[in-house]
Amino acid sequence: PELSVNAELPMNPASAIKTLTTFAALESLGPAFTWQTELYALGPIENGVLSGDLLMKGGGDPFLVEDQLRAMLKSLQRVGVEHITGNLVLDGSYFDASVEDGELIDNQNGRAYNTDPNAIIANFQAMTFFFYPHTNGRDVIIHTDPRLPNVKISNRLRQVNRSCGGYQRGISFNLNPDDPSEVIFEGQFPSRCSRYQMVREVLDAPDYTFGLFKELWSELGGQLDGDLRRGAVPDELDPIVIWNSVPMSDVIKSINKFSNNLMTRHLLLTLGAEVLGPPATVEKGIEAINNYLELKSLDSNQLLLSNGAGLSRDTRITAVLLNEVMQSAWASPYMPEYVASLPINGMDGTMRNRARGSRMSGRMHVKTGSLDEVSAVNGFVYSQSNRVFAV
């Protein structure tokens, strides 16, 4: 080490721990690994009509975003389904139900960073709300993306004549305790805000996925007569569509560049299920990472892992171990894919504003981590003399 301070004391790394989770998954499962979502016809298909239910079995895909789901539904149409007379049955059994039992790190219910994992989740279970002042000087217009037919919006916002500022621009977001599908907006919105947007978690994972499926299926000209049902794949039934996610190399780039907590938690669960068998649990994921460290002759006793994403007050790791992970990554055959996943200072991701415009701009591939009273960075720094430092 060129510099070492308190390097053997276990510290809270916050989101910097994502570099360990993503590297262990990359090396254990490979850069081309994909998640599979399977569609099953629970009835005969004839002349474009599925007489019965359609079952979707989730494989824990952390990046089943709107465009991916739309493309999957186009694949369903290509195998001859246009009209589903029954229900949409969702099977999320690849993840154990216990993965949704974790406590929030704060009291911010509905925040996207607090979303629990679910094997059947789509689009991060997130909805973006856009707010515009109405020309009548009194009302506030709300648009959503995506539009979900099973989400109701109660708009109690009013304009107030003031400059555009303040916490959440004066907007209060709440869910109706008697009807979680109803989102209630209250408060005074500054009339001099031309637009404001807010991302929030809505519904639960199955209801969200059902709503997005129904909306996209309708956009594509499809018809669904039934409703949502939870179930499991019958024995000895083959899928009519197998949808593969984007590869692992793309997933870890989304995780590390933008510090996506939900995707990281899915990654830890997937690693546990692939190494130790489904259903996935947090404990299996932690065991898989500890086993991986031991295989690399790295001391797992210097690590206390909680959920793999750093969204925890309990996670601890020593700077010694985290730096050894970085050195191991630099020597890995998958080093190019791994380094490319890290934010570039002054350019992108969570490092886009660090040292921007300075001589060192663009010379660091570094992951950040922050919680209240926690600040962390780790990755690689390229000196002006062209030496590479693991930090």
C-alpha cells in the first residue's frame, strides 16, 4: 500500500459494497449469464385465442423494464396468442417469500431505493409522476409513466404563487391505507415551476406487473379477459415463450453506474439460488459470496454482509479486504467488463460531478457509497504518470 489508514477496522461501506456483490456474481456466473422469464399456456391455443390462463414464471430478472416486457409480449404474439380468455397467473416462487421481510433503512415508504425484491417484479415497481401548473392558475396537472390501469390518483394539489423550490416542491405523496392502489397527492405547488417529476414505488410486485402487462398488451392490440391470480407452474408443462434478460455484463453496469439497490439485491439472491439451489434467500446469497471469497483465498471474516447493496446499518468490511477484491478484479479475465461497469469521474453515473473539468477528470473508475454519517469510494485511479492504483 502507498497509504493505509485504519485499513483493518471493519467499516460501513454503504453502496461501495456493490463492487463486491457485482464482482462475485460476474466471476461466478459469467458475463453472458441471463435471467429467464417463462410464459406458459394453461389451455389450448387456436386461431389466436388462448382458451384459459396465461402463466408468467419470474426468474428474478433485475432489468425486466417496460421495453423488455413489451418485447416479450411481442414474442407471445409471434407464437400465436392475441386473445387470452382467462387470467394472468404470476409465479414468483424462484425467490423465497422471506426476501420481502427486510426492514426499511429509514421511514421513507414508497421510495424506489427501498423496494423489496420479488422474482416477478417489472420496471423496478416504479412509477414516475410529472407535475405541471394548469393555465387556470389554480389546479395542478399530473401525468404518469407508465400509465397503469390499476393505479388511482387522487389529486388534491393546488398552485401557490412562489418561485420553484422547496422540498418536493411542496408535494406530499401518500397511499390510501384502506386502498393501496390509490395514490394521494396533497400540498401547494409553486406556480413558477414549469415541471417537476417524482419517482415512487406503487402497488406490490404482482399487482404492478399485472397492471403493466395489461397496459402493454392492450397497446399491442391484445385482449385479456381475466384478472390477476397467483399460482405455480403445473408439472410437466413446457413454456411457450422463454424470455432472456440482458446479459450480466450489462446488468452490473446499471448497478454500479447508478447504484441501483433493487438490482443488486436481485443479484445477491440469484447468486445464492444458482450456487446453492432455489428458492433464493438472502442467507444463501451471503453464503455464496463467503464461499467465493474463500475460493479466492480472501478472508471472509473481514466481511459482515446484509443485503449486498449497502442499504444497511449493519454491513461491515475492512478496507484491506475491499482493496484485495479490487486487485483480484484487475487480475480477472473479466476485468474489462468489470471496470467498464464503474462510474467515470466527471463523466457519468454517481461520479459525474467529481473533479469535473479538472486534470483528473475521466481518470477514475470509482464506485461511491453514502448514508447518513457514511461516505465511501473504491475502485481504480489512473495517475498522470500512467500508474493504476486500487483505492
